[in-house]
Amino acid sequence: MANYSTNEFKGGLKIMLDGDPHSIISNEFVKPGKGQAFTRTKVRNLKTGRVVERTFKSNESVESADVIDTQMQYLYSDGEHWHFMDPATFEQLQADATAMGDAKLWLMGEETCEVTLYNGEPLAVTPPNFVELAISETDPGVRGDTATGGTKPAHFETGAVVKVPLFIEEGEKIRIDTRNGEYVSRVK
Amino acid sequence: MTVPGDSPAAEWQPGASLSTLEFTADVRRRVRRYFDATGSLEVVTPVLSCAGPSEPAIEPFDTRATAADGRRWLQTSPEFAMKRLVACYGRDVWQLAPVFRRAEQGQRHNREFLLLEWYRVGQDMDELMQDVSALLRATVGEHPPFDRASVTVSYGDCVRQLTGQWPEALTVESIRSLFAARQRHFPESIQAQELDTALDLLFDTFVVSAFSADCPTFVTGYPPSQASLARLAVDTHGRSVASRFELYAGEVELANGFHELVDAAEQRQRFEDEYAERAEAGQVLPAMDEAFLAALEFGLPECSGVALGLDRLAMVALAETSLDAVMSFSDERT
């Protein structure tokens, strides 16, 4: 496995720390004129999502993490695993609930997702920024109420719950921003 | 991964705006006026030298000259040549020198930068600090934080306030525990004998980061192990300290000054210790500057000297956060 020296550090670089893959968020070169140089970084643990500070002596080297981001198509879930396909090679992979995280709330099938692979295994799944899902259950719509700004919970087959405006009906398809889980618009 | 000789996409435009370039030109004009008014001689010394720095924390560029040219290094500081002039003529001298230091790259570091270096004959460290303050007023005095009087703190007091102990009483392990107690990361790779490295990180992480952004801060009384080219003195607590100061604006280091060591034998000993440290770490070993040592043996008058990073001074005065914004072409663009 390749090593990176601190002078190769940059945002997005994937490195191994304490046995876990991490992604560098930011790095800063620190050096008093007459003293030792350091590289101070913020890194995200790609397994837990936790962000921590790590400081290195300059010229220390760190093992690179075998982490790559790929675009894959979501196929289906068997309840335990979520299955994805590489659209170029048709190779299939399965991600577990931990790797899926919140992504599992937004996927119905055929969405193209970013699948982060660590040693060839799915480590994290990022859904498309916007998805369109049909509401499986919500209180009856309040006709004509487009102005009061009130909301009600809408439930989806995937298990997601999204606050929607009062005029939205059960069975309607809506557009959702997966980054904050918020309603965007109706889909006609 | 950068391949040697690989050229990044051409970025032809400068990092600094025209008004910034006008500002830096004005600062250099004012610097010249200040030294003219205070009786200092502007000098030029060679950028290429067969001798190089001894300090382990500074890495010079090797010019890969042919055998006929002799091995030459780009200067990391003009200090040795300037002190030879002071030894020979006994005059105050100053210069604006481009200096080059390998592997120093970041928002506040550029491998080539402009150092304003000057020496005052007969001045001690306190007088030189007043001189630095006067130069700041004359060049960037309208710009915060240089519009306020500076404060002076002692390295030892700062460390004692933070840890309850003088720096010389600390160990790498006690510093490691302090980082852990404050939930800050301390590199596992720092070994027990690397106390100065641990102190540097301690000082930067907890002391420098708390310096006021509203006025310049002078730090005095560095540990003797970090004396570099400064003489040693005894402070009011009877502790041995280096007669050396650093100037900060907020957490940005701007200048480093010494009450110069004039003892040739002690200087040679420090060089030898530092060269041994370099050799041990597998660093390049430029020739020791024998001409400088000869000048010290001839006799350097009592003097103080300081080096101030002019690019950083402009960066702070213009409230910029990166050198790229105040330089025509920083490392990113060359």
C-alpha cells in the first residue's frame, strides 16, 4: 500500500489512521521560523463519520487508504442488504445497513448513488441529492390550503417520514432533498 | 501525486490585485525611508553561497551547480553575510533579501519569500524591539493591529501559566498528558528526547493561538535550547534564557530577533551540535560558514539583529489570510 508524506496532504485524500480509513477535510502547515514544522489536519473517520483533529510532524508518512468513490445503480433490498450494480461492468455489490446509513430511507430502485468502497467493500452510500417518492400514508389533504404554511408528516414505503404541506394527498409523488430530508415540491 | 517535472495547469494571473501591489511597493518605499532616516546602510549580499544553514529545522535549496561552479546553496537567510559586514565596518546595515526554504508551503508559507533583515550596532534586545515597533508605525502604522501599542510576554511565563511549570521542567510525556487532558491531538511520533519539538507544538497550540488580534505581541525569553544565534542571558527569576524575541500579529509570526552571539568559540560549538543533529537525521550538510566564524573571531561588535517577513507583514496589514493574496506569484503560480 502506498504512503503519503505530509507534504502531499490535501483535502479529500484518504488515509489510514488507527486502523480506520479517514478522509482529510483540511490541512494547515504550521512552523515557527526557528522550530519544527507540523501539519495540523481535520480528518473524518469514514466508518463512523466522526471528525477529529490530528497533528503530524512534517515529513511523517501515513499509509493511504484503499478507498474509492464509484457511481453505482441501486437495484433492490432483500431487507438485510441493499444491492447495487456498476453500470459499466454490471458487477454487483451489496451494502449492509451500517454502510447505507440514512441513504436507505430514500432509495426505491434505479437511483444512481455514490458508493464509497473500502478494500472493495461498500463503506458508505450517498443517495442522489434529490429523489422522487410516492407517499404511502398521510392525513387527508386540506383542499385549497396553500397559504397557511402548516405541515403534516408523510410516510413512505422506505420508512422515511417527511414533513409536507397540508394540501398534499396520500399517493402523491413528491420531490425530496436527501441532504436535509426536506420536502421540495410536488411532482406532476 | 506530483510527478517531478510535471507542470500544473498554467495559472498565469497574479495572486495580488493591483492595489495590493501598490500597497506592497509603498511599504518597501517606507522601509527605505525609515532606514535612511535612522542612519542604516542598505546592502546587498549574495543569494548563492557555498555555505548553508546549520539549523535542523531549516532546509536549503541545492542549486545542483556543476563541479566547476562548486556546490552552491540558495540562502535561507542573509544573516551570515550581513554579520560579516557588521564585523568589518561596524555600521548598521539593512537589506530586503529574497530567501528560500524547502518544504515550507501553506497559506502562510511560501518557499521563496522576502526577508527584511537589519542589524543595529550597540543596541540590545529591548532597544531593537523598540526599533521594530518604530518601523511598524512608519510602514504599516495605519493598519490594525499595528495601530495599537504592542504587548510583550515572556515564553517562560506563558508556559508556566498554562502548565504550572517552567518550560525546562516539562518533559515530552508531561506535554503529551496536557494535550490529552485538553482533548487535543499530540503526534505519537514525538520521541522522549524531542522536548523542543513538543514545546514548539505546545506553544503554538495553546499560547500563540490565544494572542490578541488587536495588537502586536512580542515574545521574549526563549529556552536556551532554542537560542539559535542569540546570546544567553539570565532572567529576573534567575533562569537561563535566550536573548531572542519573536514578533506576532495575532497568531501570525512576523519577525525573529537576536541579541547577537559574538563568541566565536560558542558559535562554532552550536554549529557543530546542529550539524551533528542534521547528520543524525539524514539531512543535507552544506559547508559550515567558516567565513562567518572568521568574522566572529575577528570580532563582531555588540549588536542586535532581526529578520521580518515582509510578505506576511503585508498580509496582516491588509487583513488577508494567505500569502498568495499579497504576492505577485506565490508557489501556487510559479
